[in-house]
Amino acid sequence: MSQLEKEIVFTVIPVILLIAGGTLSIFTKPSSAFKSITLHFAAGVVFSVVAVELLPDMIKIHDPLMIVIGFIVGIGSMLIVKQVTEKIEASEERSAKQGTLPWAALSAIGIDLLIDGILLGIGFAAGQKEGTLLAFALALECFSLGIAVITTIRTASINRGKMYMVLVGLGIVFLFGAVAGLFLLHNAPEKMMEFILSFGAAALLYLVTEELLVEAHEEKDSPVYTALFFAGFLIFLVLGIIL
């Protein structure tokens, strides 16, 4: 099995966790505390991968200009995506019908998953270890997304088979983004890598601060939940040292 084929196999891990999170939500109703715990831990893990794996790789190349450009483009892209997805969701709220799938909300989640897939491709462009750790980090985020997907579509009163079809469809969107990222960024020149890593770091930091932690704090917070953010960071810091 070639290196590229191994990397493609790792892209399946977040999809499995996406379906696992959805399955949990189909057969049970996860509490708000469980969701907050998952989101805090996932945020700590993603932040750890950025701080421990991606940032050192960026600094090695010593090109401040490309770092600045990549970071600005990364943050700008995420802000644009947020604005677009909010407009899509707002338009659906005005025209929502009982018994129909919330396609706008699902489209917004699909866009998030597509970006996550591309970011995983960026992780593997940085290196095998970086990509592997990021695959597990994004898998935790996908687990929470799987719960969110079923929570969103449950009001449409559809059967379990269709719920799984939605989960599989969103998983394919993630795989498409990841495989596209892998093929496009595989063996990218060093100058381009500086831009790519900076873009990816900015996008992942946005994911942590403006999505995972914001959603985690929608419910009543607890010192235990906050501690899980740092636990996730520490665990993946140690894994980064050991691997």
C-alpha cells in the first residue's frame, strides 16, 4: 500500500465517527452535558494539533510574508463561509415546512464537512504524523456533528433509513474534500506549503474558537467541561511527542 493510499484510509476515520455520533443520536437522546463535554474535548484536541504540529512546521520555512498571506486568506475564507451558511439557514427558517428535510441546515453542515476534509488534506501535506493526529482530532468533531445532524433532521419525522442516508451523504462530502486535498496538495512545493499550512492553521483556530467552543458554551458551563479542553490538548501533545 502506497503512502497516498494509507492517507486515504485515514480519511475514513472521521466518517466512521460521524456515523457513530449520528447512530447514538438516533437511538438515544444525548444530554446537553454530553454534547458540551464532547465539544470541549474536541476543541482541545484540534488546538493541540495546530499548536504542536502545524505551527512548528510553519516556522521552519522562515517566510513571514507567506504566513501572513495564508493566515489572512484562511480567516477571511472562514468568515465568508460563516456568513453564507448563516444566510442559507435564515432563508430556510422563513420557508420551513413540516415533514421536509432542513436542506439549508444540512447544506451548511455539508460545507463545514467539505472544509474539514480539505483541512485534513492539508494536515497530510504537512506530514504523516500531522495528518494522522488531525484525522483523529477531526473525527471527534465529526462525532459531535453526527449528533447535531440527527438532532436537526429529527423534527422532519423521517425514518431511520433516511437518517442514515443523510449521514452517509455527508460522510461522502467529507471524503471528497479530504481526497481532493490529498491529491491537490501531495508533493506541493515548499513555497506553497508555507501558504497552505498558514491557511490551515488559521482555519482550524477559527474552528476551535468560533464553532466548537461557542457551541460548547451554549449550555451551562462547568469547570469539569473546561478541564476537558485542556485534557484533550495534553493528551494529543503527549501523543505528538511519542509518535
